[in-house]
Amino acid sequence: MTAEIVTFGCRLNAWESEAMRRLTAEAGLGDTLVFNTCAVTAEAERQARQAIRKARRERPEAEIVVTGCAAQIAPERWLAMEEVDRVVGNAEKLTAEAWKPEAPAALVDDIMSVRETAPHLLDGFGGRARAFVQVQQGCDHRCTFCIIPYGRGPSRSVPLGEIAAQTRRLLEAGAAEIVLTGVDIASWGADLPGAPRLGQLVRRLLAQVPELGRLRLSSVDPAAIDEELFRLLADEPRLMPHLHLSVQAGDDMVLKRMKRRHLAADIVSLCGRLKALRPEIAFGADLIAGFPTETEAMFARSLELVEACPLTWLHVFPYSPRRGTPAARMPQVPAPVRKERARRLRGAGEAAAGRFLESRVGLTERVAVEKDGIGRTEQFAPARLEGPALPGSVRRARVRRVENERLVAEVLAA
């Protein structure tokens, strides 16, 4: 029996869970459950606690270890749970020492003192159509709603050489597409010699790894997109025409109270500029509904922004107060109103996605196949293929119709 890893939250957590899977196996851990938690919302923490209690009932003899952002921020609260045996910090979980039998019950140091990225541990999600490469960790910004910097620490960049080496290994393992991921990837390079920018990373990575056919970016701060990245999004076919933006709101006063570095007009301008440079590009966005002080008129501007850009693939969160953040001390919007606004935002996103999918009918797409004939187009649209489609391959396919919120496409001869 080997340790079981249960993951909550972001792609970075998923990457780190794979690292822990390797570390716990090397340590020879047996009947062990590791819960890799998320602290973005109170609901994420509630789900983790619920899963831990259920696990203890079902496996009373197993050792239960809690790690991740929620554990890093408040280790004492997790240790207080009678079901929990050990708590491991976010930096410590990526070290072999944390998984030795003699490790202490609480191994959580000050994450804000960490100044280096974790050593290379594994090659991401090898063998899958889309493989994730961590290029950056932590965040130097202090948005008023966000607790994550206190779980992840300051921004630290992975050197280009390591990113390129890991990318090559993933491609050799069968990955068709590489996704660059991190907490704030637009901050990549600020702590490296010469302070290179994200655009330079993308350009040099594509140059050093010519066999890389599809490169995608995870969520990007719209205020930090540099000119070189604009040029690449316009002219580089291997950089996918899809950008997921950390937008959060469509009202300027709300954005200021969030301490974001952009205004609504900046998002409209950004999307318009990229559409002009690369007409087929699609946009995703993170949006928060019901931020403190948000009125109905302020919320309506978020709905308007979805239409104006348009924002096609939405990640919508009802605002969740996080203890220790400035926003938690602001006048709160009632929880039922937050949930209702989130529902309306999701509806706007579903409508935008539906329009985008319908616009692709009759076109030829290149689909990275994941499993069971399901994959993603270059614009990140979900697609079901009719015809031969091996996992890890990229197939040209003609879109015939939209069905169950997916494109249905006929595979064309190679």
C-alpha cells in the first residue's frame, strides 16, 4: 500500500500533489492519507474538513497528514482536529525530510522567509495530452481579498534552463501540449538576473525546445502582460490563441477596493488589442461576485464586461471572507446575494461560451486529445471527436455541431 494524495484547489496544488506522490513513495509510507488543501474560499476549507472526517471514519488506522495553503496559514486549526495526525507546510511538503517517519507532528515554517523555488522533483503530468510545468511560485501583490500570499510566500521564479529541461522530458513522455503554471506567472523573472519578463520566457522556451508544438499559459495578471508577449500572441502559432485573465470584477470602484492594478477599460482595451492582432483568440477570466460594498449597479458592470470583451471561459467565485485580509473587515454583501450574483455571472459565462462554440461550427480545429476521444481546441474549447483519436495526439477535425456544451468534430485524414 502506498500513500494516497487528495487534492483541493488549483493546478499548482495538483502539480505539487504529483511531487508528493513521488516523495511519499520514496519514503516508503504505507497506510497514509495526505490532504493537499486550498485556502481560496471558506468552502474549499469546509470541503477539506469534511473529507478528512469521512476518511477517518472509513480508515481509522491510517495516518492523516494535512498540507497545502490552508494548513500553512493556520496549522493550529488543523492540528486541533482529532482526525489529523500531522501538518506539513507548503515549502516543507516538497522536501524528502517532511515524509520521513521521524518528522515532527507540525512541520510548518515561515513561508514569507522562503526565497527559492523547490528543487526539481518530477516532470509534471507526464503522458497526458496537457502537461503542466511550474515556472513560478508565490506572489508579491496584496489584493485585499486574497490570503494566498500568506500560504505561498513571495514570488520565486524557476530558471529557464530547468523549465526547458522539464518541458523536453514531458514531451518525450507523450505530452501534446505544455501549460506554464504558477501562482502569478506574469511576475516570472523579476527575481532572476536581468529581471526577464514572461514574454522573454515564452520566446526563449519555444526557441530552445523546437519540438514543442503547443504552449499555453495559465491565469495571467492583465496588468503585467509585456510587449514581447503581445508580439508572440500575435505572431507565434505555437503559442495557443487563448488567454485566461485574472479580472475579478468589472466595476472600477470594486477593483480599487480589491487593490487590483487594472480598471475595467484596461480589460476591454487589452481584449480588443489582442482580437485585432489575432482574431481567433478566446479569453477566460476569474471573477468574484458579491465583493464587499458591491451594489447591484457595480455588479451589473461585471456582466457588461463579460459581454464587451467577450469573456468566454469563466471561473466564478462568490466572495468568501478570509480572516486576516482587509476585505474581511469591509461592509459585507449578504451571502444569499453573493450566491445569486455568482449564479447570474455563471449564466452569462455559459451564454458567452455557447455563442463561441456555435461560431466554430463548420471550421477545422486542431484538437489535443485527452481520453475517450475528448480534447481541447487551440482556444481551449472542449471537443468530442468522431474518428480515430489516440490520447496524447493532436488531430485536425471539422466541427459538425455543438452538443452538451462541447464541439462535436469529425477527424480528418492526416
